[in-house]
Amino acid sequence: MADLDKVLKQKGYVPLPLPSQKRGPTTIFSFHNGQMIIVRNAHTCLPDPPNNVTEDPSADAIEVVRKSEFSFSLKGILGFLAKMLGTANVNLDVSKVASATLNLGGLSQHTIQTGTLVDYLVSLPPSTCRRDIFDKNNLTIVAALQANSFTYTFKNSSGATVAFSLPEAKELFQADASAKISVTAEGKVVVESPRFIGIVAWDGKKMQDAATKARNYSRGRSLVSFKAPDLFRNATTPAEVSMIQAASLGVPLRVRTVSPAKSRRVRLRRRKTVRA
């Protein structure tokens, strides 16, 4: 069994499920008091076109995610369902269900072409959109991994499959009116409803840096040729997103300090290693 969050992080995605189908690439989000807020919905600042969002069903991460079966504790599956459905009112009989596994289908990566994006940023005149895009605390989604179907296998405390009837499955997912719900012969619940399960985001500073480098090159102020920034290399990491979220709560960042005595011991060990 695999851990969905870990797999997404290993592939460069921030595991940040977004309940709304419309909050894909070009959405700008931030955090306020630890809660994620949408600053700008998709295409309200970065229109489509000129920033066409392309769908790629063969992205590197997709094959790994497609072949994996992800396991959840009861608490984990309740949290995942709440994020997917956009509500905490998940009608799951906790006396009957102890855990669950999940298979994802219909995967594709939705991506903005970074070269086109930077060209657009360079030409963007002063506006509230420009301010929001370049805000160091805001993050713009430049790619998102989408799943079209979710197959849930619910288990009891003994590890046996809990078979749901179709009426029970529909009641469980009643918050998602747009979903097509079915039940397999084994009692697995299949939910067909496109959802973004992981994102790639650039923060405002990285957006501004990319635009500045392109502008300087176009004006002959830089001898280094400009290349469109790499989608993942320029991305805000999951750890950085967590730091931004923590900072919005006013949580002081913990800085590891090393005592002078310990620092001296480390230097002495290094010297001995070099001499050896």
C-alpha cells in the first residue's frame, strides 16, 4: 500500500485537493489564519488564452499514481473525503468502517506553458491582477494533477471489505451532486467526478523573478540567454507551502541552534577526517 501524499510530494506536487473543478491552473491562492483562500479564480488574472492550459495524460507522475493503491486510516479517509467533497459532513458509518483503500483513474496533468506565461507577465500593465500575481505570499497554480474517477474499498476492523449498496453509496456522497456513483459486484464504490488531487504552484516572488530575467534579456541587460523556467524546478515545495500557511497563523518558525561546544566538536571531527 502507498501513501498518496508521499507519492505526490516525491513527484513534485503539493497534495492540496481543491473541491471546485474550476480551481485548476491559473488560480491564485493564499492563506489567512491558516485557512486557504482563493485570491483569484482560474483565468481571472491569467486568461485562457493567451495562457493555454494543456492536458497531458502521459506526465511522469501519472503512471506511478495509476498503478498504486493508496491506504487510509478511518481518520485519513474522512479527511480526504471532506477535502474532495468540500464538506466535513461525510455520512460514513464509523462503527462499520475502520479503513479504506483508493484507486485513481482517468489521470491527466493540466499545465500552463511556462514560456507563454512569462511572456504574458512581462507585458502585464500595472493592475490589481499584477499586484496579486507578484505578491510574495500568494501562490499561482501553474499545473495540477487531475483524477476523473475514485474507486473506494472500505474495510472493517477485521480487514474484510464492507460492501455498500448503491443507495448507501449515494447517501455517502450526497454532498457531491455532480458525481456519477456506482457500486461494483464486490461492493467497491466508484465515484466519477473530476478533481484536482495535487498542484504545482509558483509564489509571487518566483513569478516576478522569472518576469524580471526575461525583461532584462529582452532589453539587452543580460548576457545569459533566457530560457523558460522549468515547471517543477521553479515550484514552491510542499514544505514552503506549509511555512507560508504557518506564517499566516503568526506561528514563529523554529530555528535549530547549535551550542558553541557542539559546533567546536563538529569542526574537530571534520579536521580529523580530512587528515585521515
